[in-house]
Amino acid sequence: MRRVTEQELDALGSVKTGLGLTFFGVAFGACVSFWIVLKTANLSPEDHSMFFPLVLGSALLWMFFGAWSVLEGLGARRLITRIRERPPTQ
């Protein structure tokens, strides 16, 4: 049996959410970048038809990874709470 401090337990619970937040940030940055290009650049109709799906796709990924991060964070918080409330074993 190994004892885990409260700080170590919090660190273990936050590992999974870090990956989702990273992809959330990348998707958000891509969405903003594609949107800026779409609205400010003088694009041909072919280029416009290419950038519009890129904006939509990155916005969908942005929402997906945001929801994934929230769900993972809530799941990790519930798990940590269950571990803390468990009676100590001897």
C-alpha cells in the first residue's frame, strides 16, 4: 500500500484534462485564424469555398474539445472526491 498526498492526488486528477485543453486551444486558434483570413483577405470564390469549411470544421472541433475537457475535469473531480471520502484502510 502506498500513501498519496493531497497534492499528488490533485495532480493525478488533472493529467487527463490537460490534453483536452491543449486540443481546445489549438482548435480555437485555428478557428480564429481561418475566420480572420475569411473576413479580411480578398479571396477568390475557390479560396472562399475552401476557408469556409475550415472555419466550420475548426469551430466544431473547438466545441468538441471544450466539452471533452469539461467532462474529463468533472469526472476527475468526482473520482478524487470518492477517493478522499473512502474510509482509510489499515
